[in-house]
Amino acid sequence: MTILGISNVSFGLPKEGREVLNAVYFYHCVQAGLDMAIVNPENLIRYNNISTKEIELSENLIFNQSMETITQFTEYFRNKDPSLKSIQKDSNKQSPDVSLKSAIVMGTKSNVISDLDNLLKKLSPLEIINSIIMSGMDEVGRLFEQGKMIVTEVLQSAEVVKKAVSYLEPLMLNQDDSNKKKILLATVKGDVHDIGKNLVRIIFESNGYKVVDIGIRIDSNQLIKSIKEHNPDIVGLSGLLVKSSRYMVNIAEHLKEEGIDLPLIVGGAALTLKFVNKEIVPKAASTVIYARDAMSGLSKVNSLFRDN
Ligand code: B1M
């Protein structure tokens, strides 16, 4: 005998399309011999009431899963949400700042380099990152939180940001490394979010620091090994998940146990000044700086080194 929670199939897809996909999936599961289903009868749409077009989109997704079928499905149901139509319209406007921001929100890479070339005629690379790219990613964050974007689309947006930033990066680097303060950067264990960390890297590099970026999902042992190898002046930890903030407390403790008393700078959406002062500072061997964003982090680290 088989039992199935139907709605998992549509998890993460646009709200408008979920019940349609659930109903089509339910229909096919019953045809295939499902004995019992867990459904929400208040929401369940009758298979017979679904249009041929919507059945086709759902069946394509169920039987022929690919990026293409996911995109067709999400675009169709997204068009039913008027607040998202306005975003799509924006991408037709010509000004490069609007076009770049829309490219990030829409996850399309095709015009990114030409938009950047146009923007570079009037803005510095750092201004482009701080204003347009950050605001595009903020919009992505907002839409994701409202359930209007799905994880695969957020990843596509992250790829557009990566492409834009890789293009701008060489234009900002000051090549002389001597006498630079060194910062070792990591996104902590269990956390893959690296867009914020990468921005911190770029902003520090373009402001006279040498940055050693050791990547994502870094546990305290890996961090300690890298500190011994690279001998930085300060350690930077990034993490966006609530559990990452907690893990930063473990890192502070472990560094202290190892006799490492380097200053720490910590940042990420789930952190707050209160948490840092209450939980991380008491466990740390040295100064702990909380940075709400990359620019304030830079100015706090600048003052730390100026004052010492
Ligand atoms: Co994730 N995600 N995500 N995600 N994701 C969040 C963080 C979340 C708030 C979304 C939500 O549910 N509302 C939520 C966390 C909930 C929580 O714990 N409180 C979340 C979740 C739950 C998850 C998954 C668990 C989802 C899942 O699989 N079910 C999963 C986690 C996987 C894992 O890490 N193990 C996951 C996955 C992903 C993607 C892979 C799809 C993608 C990451 C792609 C990538 O980074 N390469 C992603 C994204 C993009 C987001 C959101 C939408 C945007 C994050 C972002 O890049 N913001 C995010 C929602 C949101 O934040 N609104 C969300 C732009 C970036 C510039 O800001 O990183 O905050 P941020 O950096 C800022 C500051 O925080 C600061 O400066 C930067 C700007 O100046 N800062 C520092 C950051 N680090 C710093 C370090 C410093 C100084 C300043 O010094 C060292």
C-alpha cells in the first residue's frame, strides 16, 4: 500500500501554480495506483476544472523535468500575478542601470556586459556595485521572501551578479600588495551564501587590503589551519543562516582555545549587534566588529587599524 503527501511536489514554485500542479500530480498518482493521499481538501482544485494549457504545463513538469519546463511553468503562472508583470516590463526599458537591475531580477545574462560598459562611462565600478547591483539583489531577496521567486531563479540571479562583479573586479584592483593589511574571509560551516562575502572581498580589496578568501562552509578547524598558513591581521566571518550566527560563537571560542587573538569582523543578514555583543564578544579573545554591510565593515576595520 502507498501513501503520499501530494503538495511536496510543488514546494518552492509560484503560489498561483502550486494547487494546479498538485491536482494534476494527484490525478496521475491515482492512475498509477496510489492508495492514499494527504491533501488539503480546502485548496484542492478539481482536475476536470483545469484548462488544457495548465494540464500540459504541469504534465511537462512532472514527466519531463528540466530547467526549460520549470521556466515555462513559473513564467506562465507568474504572469497571473500583476505585481510581477511590472518587473518584467522594466526589462524592456533602455537605460543601462534599469536594464542591469532587471537582468539581475530576471536572471538573464545576455546584456550584462554591454550595460556595464555603458554604466562605466559615468560611474566607477564600486558605485555600480553599491548602487545598482546591490539594489538588484535586494529586490531578489524581497521577491524570494514574498514567495514570488523560487530557489532556482535566485541562483540564476546570483550567477548574473557573479558575472557582473567578475567583469568589474579587475578594474578595481590595486596591484601593489606590500604593507597591506591582510583579512582572511570565510562563509562559516553549513552555509553556502557567498554573495555578501564576495562583496566584502571586493570592497576591501579595492580599498587597500589584501584579502584571502577561503570560501564557503568553513568549519573552525579549517579556519584555524588557514590562519596559521596565511597569518592575517584580521579574520572575517560571513553567514546568513540563523545557525551560522550560532556557529560564529563556536568559532570565537575555538580560536581563543587555540590562543589566536586576532580581531574578528562578523556579518550576515541573521546577525544583530545585540547577538554579537551578548553571544560572540564574551567568548572571543580579541575585538569583535559587527558589520551590517560591507561599507560599514570597511570603515570600522579602517578605524581599528588606524587606532592601533
Ligand atoms: Co538562502 N536564505 N537559503 N539562498 N537566501 C536566505 C538567507 C533567507 C533569509 C531567505 C528566507 O527564507 N527568507 C533564509 C535564511 C533563514 C534563516 O536562517 N534566518 C535562507 C534559506 C533558508 C536558505 C536555504 C536553507 C533554502 C533551502 O534550501 N530550503 C538554503 C541554505 C543552503 C545553505 O546555506 N546550507 C539557501 C540557499 C540559497 C541559494 C543557494 C539559493 C542562494 C545563495 C547563492 C549564493 O550566495 N551563492 C540564496 C540566496 C541568494 C538568499 C537570499 C534571497 C539573498 C541573500 C543575498 O545574497 N543577499 C536570502 C534572503 C535575503 O537575505 N533577503 C536568503 C545579498 C547580499 C549582498 O546580502 O549576504 O546579507 P548579504 O550581505 C550583506 C550584509 O549581510 C553584510 O554585507 C553585505 C552587503 O553589504 N555582510 C557582511 C555579509 N557578510 C559579511 C561579512 C562581513 C561584513 C559584512 O565581514 C566579514
